[in-house]
Amino acid sequence: TSLETFKQCPYKYKLIYIDKHFIKCDTIATKFGSLIHSIEEKIGNDLKEGKEIDYNQLTSFFDTEVLNIKNEFKEDFYSLDKSNRTYEDKALYYRNEAIYRLENRIKKDNLKVVACEKEFYLIYNNVLFHGFIDRILKDKNNNYIIEDIKTYSKPLNKCSLTNPLQFIIYSLAFSSISKNIICNYDLPLCNIIQKTILNNKDLRKLLEKINSSDFHPCPSPLCH
């Protein structure tokens, strides 16, 4: 996240990560995204352990949490997004259809769940990276599939799929286990898996720029 911030605006990086001006504010997007992540993690772990998934319990929990989100963000809950859907629409779609995607995909493509919310540490160019990988799968050809779950309403564009920093770091952290790594975004609300294209040139360059302490501003319209 810090590297993505630097890439967006070095001065913003300085304000947040050096001067420590953190601003934390929950939004409907973060609350709804966290809810779906928690359910996907529970389904993934049940599949990994060979347990039968209790969808009645999961949908009951989901309904309760969605009601809490609706009460907290009453206006936003019914506002249309870029895909011309409300959070009510997205909640109904996930509850009735998308919640079954992972189990169906595992069976259809003969995949195995290796881990969910997998913690990792990586030392690269004398920098320590630490984080959690949403999901790791393994296919019938022994490829490891590293996935990040995004609750976006629309698919990512080609630019966003080329060298996303989080996957560069994930693949480096996992390279000691296997060289056969595929990195995907899973977008349950779009019913799509999007593959990424990686090389680590961006990471090395970004670290060099941070070490040089060149924190020039790159203002967005929001700054103005």
C-alpha cells in the first residue's frame, strides 16, 4: 500500500508514512469489502479442510452484517455506482449467486485450496515487506495461483493488470516455494477472474526513488 501511495504521489507518501499523518475513516466500500473477504476466507478454509460449507449460516451472517451496513450508510446504500448498481443490488447478487462461485470453480477446474489470508515476510533490497495473501490455490499442473479478492463493480483495465505491485511482492515472497506462479484478481461481483502480467522492474525503481528522498508532489484534481 505504501508503494502504491508513492507511485501515486511521493509527497502524499511523505505525509502519511514519514510525517505520520494518518487518516482512517470507514466507508461503505471498505465495510462491504471486508464482509465479502471474511465470507470468502471462511469458504476457502472449509474447502481446504474438506468440510461441508454451511451456506445457511453464511447467508444469515451476511444478511445481518448487510443490515448493519445499510443502517450506518443509509444514503450510500441506495446510490448507483459506475456499474449502475446499488449496494443493495450487489448484496443480493453476492448472497444469491456469487457466494457459491469458489466452491463451483474448485470442482469445475480441479483446484485445491492451499491457504487463505496467508501471512508472509519478504526481504528485498534490504526492505522488509509484510502482509497477507487473500488466497492461494493449486491447479492440476502444480501451478500455484495467488489471488487477491476485489469487490469492484467493473473489471480492471489492462494498465491495472500490468505489474500490480502487490502481486510482484507476493510472487517474490512465494518464489522460494515455487517458480510456477500465476497471479489473478478475483472479482466476485463481476463474476470474473483477471490474470496479471508481471515483472519486478517497477519495484526496484520505486525503492531507489524512496531511498533518494525525492518527495515531489504529483497533485490530483482532488488536491486542487
